[in-house]
Amino acid sequence: MFNKVLIANRGEIALRVLRACKELGIATVAVHSTADSEAMHVRLADESVCIGPPPARDSYLNIHEILAACEITGADAIHPGYGFLSENAKFAEILEAHDIVFIGPSAEHIRIMGDKIEAKNTARRLGIPVVPGSEGAVTDEDTARGIAEEIGYPVLIKAASGGGGRGMKVARSQADLGEALHTARSEAKAAFGDDAVYIEKYLGQPRHIEIQVMGDGKGGGVHLGDRDCSLQRRHQKILEEANSPALNGEERKRMGDICANAVRELGYAGAGTVEFLYENGEFYFIEMNTRLQVEHPVTEMITGIDLVNEQLRVASGGGLSFTQEDVTFSGHAIECRINAEHPETFVPSPGRISYYHPPGGLGVRVDSGVYQGYSIPPHYDSLIGKLIVHGRNRVECLMRLRRALDEYVVDGINTTLPLFRELVSNTDIQDGHYNIHWLEHYLAQKA
């Protein structure tokens, strides 16, 4: 196992990784910008190093400064968390060249899955069902028109690099295609420095289902069930649950086995998530995230398996501590992403938290790096923390979530807590009848 791990991230995920390291007896190094000098993970780490001013490009994305922090502290491994450098193949290669372990998959696998076109072709080769569409980048309107006519309108034009809804446009007819193609390429170029786009069939009312996988890098791999991430705003997830209320046991096992087999064939190391759109009983691959997901706690709650612990074991050469036969699912779990935003306008609300009281009790977990008196900086993602609840079944889980949300108090700033209190009382949510467009429609009706 490692002697010292540097955590190249901030906020709740940095604290999450720090706790896993401490439970394994691994010394920790927190890196931080000047804006995060009072952050909880900085306070709790064994050592801390300031790596630059508030802008992420000058601190959390500054590879040179992070490497210097490793040299200063003698860290022999880096955990990237999620976001920032977690899916940066060049970063993984640089660490390898400096004999520092990147706690994640190989640079090759990061690069393959980071290119949406290559990822889709790889998925097809591994037997994973994909959305009908182009097999490569589309650069001109004539080619786009031919593909769209073959698979049928509406179609979705997507950036080959990146995500988060940028470089993504829907063409509902041939008349829309030219403008959608031009806009998607322009947005992709501006956001990712790459104007490559591809086309796939646009599904009308799909759910967003993802499969959690783990690989040992030596041909072994498992799945840990599914998560339903269909409650989204502007392609950003806000609530996730495991297992999905839309799937039956047969579908869950079939897709889990397909993804686990793919991990084994790839020789994949560490945590990964294979994401799908699901409609009318069919799954369609959209991407694979080669890192820990924000929503990983709901999987931990229903399996009892510490995913960060397993990441550390695999990266240190120890392999997984369990087999597929050891994975069992108990109860139901839901996660709400609580953001420092106005609950109706979603305008960010940085500032000082004057009073903070997280909920507690049986089956309640809060992953957060904030505390009373902490000032949320305006420079980063607005996530305050994640409220995760577990129940013996979905009904009990929702009841517990309602109670926990009522207990959660964050004063001094705006938060999205009121929105979640509304959602858990909505009949569609209670019945599990929602898709990736549901929240946008709900918010539009309120406006």
C-alpha cells in the first residue's frame, strides 16, 4: 500500500478520499488554492501545500505545481477525485514518467474513453449496445444529412470531446440540421479546442442509467449494479438513486454482466462507470467515465463496498478485495446534490454560511466539506454537499429522505434544498415515473 497520497482536488471529494486514506493508515497531502486555505480537507490532512491563486487553471489544473507538491512532500501517489485532472491522459502519463502512481486507469483507457467517437466504436467492439448513428466525426452537411436520413429524425449532434451539454444540439428535421451542425461544432471548438462532432439518434423519453464497474488491471472485473441519474437540469445530474426503479432484475444482471465482461477484456484498472440511455426496454451506450463519479455513494450504500478503498488497493497492486459473487444489493439509496444556488433561478450563491446543521440518524450520510462559518468561494462548482439516504426499500428511502431534507439547515446563502423538498413530495418522483426531460419540464411549468 502507499505511504503517502496527494489529493489533487478540493471540496467534499477531497475529504472523501482523505478519510479512506486515513482508514488504511496512509498519510495524506492536501493541495489547495489561496481561496481554499480554510477548507476542511486542508485542515484534516497530514500536510498541505498551496499551489496557486483561485482560478483553477492556476491551481487545481496546474500540473507543474502539483508535481512540485509531490516532490516537496514525498507523496508516492495522487488521487485526482473527479473533475479537474481526473480524466486527463497527459497528466497520467506525466505522473508515470515521474514514478508517481496515478490512482485511476491507464492513460490509454482515459484517452480512448475521452474521445466519444473512439469510445463508441470500442463499446461496439466489446458487445455493448450503442445508439444508432455515425461511426466517426461528421464534418459536412451532406454527410450529416445522409446519416440523419438513414437513422431518422430527430438526431443529436454531439462534441467528440468533453461533455456537460456543451457542443450538443438537436435537429428535429432536415431544415434544422445545417444550423445545428454549425452551432455544435462552434461550441465544441470554443469549449474543448476540438470541433469534431458526431451524430446519433435522438431518443424522445429516455432514462439515464449507468453501471458501476471496477477492474483490477489484470483481466479481472466486476459490476456493482446500476444507478438512475435521470433527474437532470441542462444535462447536469441533481439526484441519483440505486437501483433504478425502471429496471427489473433480469435487465440489471444482463447489462451488468456485459459491462463487467468489457472491463475484463480491456484490462481496465480501478473505478469506472458505463453510461446508457434506456428507452422501451433497450440500452444505448453514451459514454464511459474513467473515474469516480459524484454519485458513487449510492452504490456504496446498497453494496457496503468502499469504492475509494478499492481504488487505492488496485492502484497499489493489491487487486480487488471481492469477487462478483460477493456483491449483493441491500435496500435502496438516493443522493441529492445540494448546491449553493437559488432554488428557482439557479443563480450561484457564494458567501459565508452563518449556520449549518446537517441531518443525521439511521441510514443518513452527508458528504460535505463545509461547516458553520465557512465561506463558499465563487471560483468553483457550487456543490455544498451530497445528502445520501438508505432504506430497506424505495418507499422507506423516500420517507427518510423527506425527513433528512427537513432537518438540513444551511443559512446565510441560497441553496437548492427547497427544490428537493418539493421533488420528494411529487407523485411522479414517488412513483419513479420520470426521464431525463422531466425536471426541465417541471421547472418550465413553475416559471
